Amino acid sequence: MTGHLSPEAIKQALLTGARVQPSRMETFPGIWIGEPKIGSRWTVEQLARIEKERDEAAALGSRFGDIVAAKLRAPEHIEGFTVALSSHSVLCPLLARSKDRHRVLIIAPGGEKLWVDAR
């Protein structure tokens, strides 16, 4: 018989566990809200994600990791991609494009990495 988890353990698992990308972006408004960083075009959450991605790439110890880390070293120089939502649009850091260039990998203002249609 399995034991029951405490509410704190469930909350921790939900906050730190793997996430599934929503199929409808507008149903997850929290990922489109971030705290503006003064002097930057990115939010605090986007900058934190960029730093995390840079550190993970550098830790790979490969040529590819070095290239990615170098690209993320200057967050203000990362190319931006505008995502149109139903009520407004947001500018997000562009991390990658798909081979057919129909989708792009961005960091939403809430700090989530998402593949979205490039239109």
C-alpha cells in the first residue's frame, strides 16, 4: 500500500517536475506574464532562464555547448521574436528555429521555453 503525500510535497513536485507544453497558449496566461527588468528588454524570469540555459550549455563540455553558451552570454543581443496573443503581443528571446523554419523555440515572459508557430 502506498502512503499519502503531504500538500507541501505535492506542491513541490508540481513546481519542480517536468512540464507539458500547452496546445493552446491562451489557456495558460501565467506563462505570458513576467516581471519587467529595468534596463532590459527581457523580464526577470526570461533572464534567469537564459542564465540557466547558458550554464547548462557550458557544463556540456562540448563544442556545441560552447557555441550555445557563447550565444547566450550577452542576453540583450539575443534575437527577439514577437508572439501575438489574443489581446496583445509580447517580445521573447529566440533560442532556435526548426529545420523547416515553421516553428521557433522562445522563452516566454514567465520563463518557460516553448515551441511556437513562426507564421
